[in-house]
Amino acid sequence: MSTLEQASASPMPNGITDPNFRPLPGRVGNLTVPQQHALQTLKNQLHDEGHFVEERMDDPMLLRYLRARKFDVPKAKAMLLAAEQWRQDMKVDDIVQSFVFTEKEQVDQYYPQYYHKMDKDGRPVYIERLGKLNVPALYGITTKERLLQRLILEYERFLTDRLPACSAAVGHPVETVCTILDLKGVSLSSFYQVRDYVNEASKIGQDRYPECMGKFYIINAPWGFSTVWSLIKPWLDEVTVSKIEILGSSYQQKLLQEIRAEDLPADLGGKCRCAGGCSLSDAGPWNPNEKTGNGVA
């Protein structure tokens, strides 16, 4: 038995094939005795009060809420129950079952947002090109409500499809995303026009899908970005802010340290050129039948 297993109050997750994998603190396989007790207490209370949802509330999911509230069980339970009420209010199950974002290709021209392959740690990579934002054109073909419904659908697919596929591909649990936010060409006027959406999207991520951010790179941060950052930063909690790295235009070396060149789109300094464009390919282990222009699925 390894030193880690001896020190942890919880067993290692099943299905691990990566011999070098070691869970981060606060995850399944690396819990202290108080943390394991908090997990069991939360689970028991949810069961006893009729709130436990078997198909969604596994240990990794409950631990995300516990980590978000520093393993304070009452606070974690309040956060989780608020998220469950939000799911009902937003009709999340209906979105998953029936929502179709038919305007995807059109929206991609004015506000590209997409998942594309993995980083070197197995995280799905999410790319958002805020600098290409054209607000009048965007809201001419869609609405803020539909953009938020799409966001929710993508979060759900991230949890149910992308993370399991990435975990299977690398041989160990993957629980977070690597995000690249490209600000090339961004204008303050465009940001102000869409800041309500960005604010709501940020709150959904923090409050309803906590502890999903692994790494976050802001690239091509323009002169004067401090003004935009001063508006965004108050929407984010301290843990989230600590994971964000702001880069200028010389970002390629840093990204290539984290993402293989063949997995990074060519227009971000990599070598990937998906047929039809990386932003519409949905290339990654969650979509094994999707072929890319460089021959890498």
C-alpha cells in the first residue's frame, strides 16, 4: 500500500490505469478523516431529507460542493440545495433532453465558444474568443436566454460526456477544464454590451457547477485590460481568481507547455487544423468519430 493510500481516509477511485496518478487533496482517494466525515455527513443528510439524487450525486460531485465551501457541511448543503432549486427553475433536465442550438454555426462567426481536445493533464480544453464578439450581429441571430441555455447544456455535457471520456483516455479521473479566453481585438464597448451575459455565465459556473476550473489563461490581453478586469474580478471568488493567468500576445510558449501542439488550434500557435474549423469540430475523446484536418481525432 502506498503512503498516499495509508494517509487517505478514502480508497483510490476505481478504473485507474495511470500508475503515476495521485489525487489532489480533497478528492476521492485523498481525503483526511475530517473530510471523509464531512462527505458522509452531507450524504446522510441529503438521504434523510429526501434530497439525494442517485444518478448525479456521486462522491466526486458532493466533494465539489464541499471544497467550494471549505468542507463546511451546512454551507456546502445550502449551496447544493440552491443549485438543485436552480435546476428546477431553469428546467435543466428539459434543456438536456430537448434543447438544440440550431444557430451554432452562425453564432460561431460572432462569438466562438467551443471545447477542443485535451491539455497534457487530460483536461478538456475550452476556448472562448471574446475579441471576435459582434454584439449587434450576435443578438440578431440569437438571444441571451438561448446563449445561457446553451451554456447550461454544455456544462451538463462537460460533466456527463467530456470528463468521463477524458478520464478513460488518460487512465485517471479528470474533474476540471482548461480554459483559454482570447481577447484579441476586444473592445470595451462590446464588452459593456455583453457584460450582463458574462456576469450571469460566471455566476452559473461558480454557484451551480463549482470546482470545475482547473486552469484559466487569458491571452492577448490588450492595453487597458485592467479596466475590464476590474469589472470582471468582483464577480469571481478568490479561488477562481487564483487560477487565472493573464498573458499578453506572447502566450504561445506557455500554452504549448500545457497543450500538445497537435491539439492546439493553429491560430492559437498550435498545429491543429480541423476540417471545417476547430471551433465547429467538437474534436476530443468524447467524440471519437470526429476527424480533424491533421488526422488526429
